Amino acid sequence: MSLRDNGNSNANLTLFSPEDLQKYDVAITPDLPFQRLFSENHASWIPTYNNEYGIMSWLLNQTKEG
């Protein structure tokens, strides 16, 4: 089951394209078929730690209810 199926409306999934990662000089594998771009060119922690798209801000503002 997904997080949203379990009632978490704040769940987010962000996939970074090879171009997004290239901004941080992350080595990418050129000319991959589209289906493999997001699985093979993964280094999501780099733009995340740099607060790309506000992900870290969002993460640090989450609270546990209950």
C-alpha cells in the first residue's frame, strides 16, 4: 500500500532528471532509454540536501500528530 492509501496526504515523491543532477556535477550515464533514466541516474540526496525545490524545508516542517 502507498502512503497516500494509508491516509498520509502529505506524502511526496520527487524524481530528479539527469539534467537536474548535472547542475551538481553528478556523473550521469548518457543515452539511457527513457525507462532507465530515473533508476540509473540516481543521486537524489545531493539536490535534496541542497534544498532543491524546497524538499528539506518541507521535511523539517513535518510533525507527528497524535
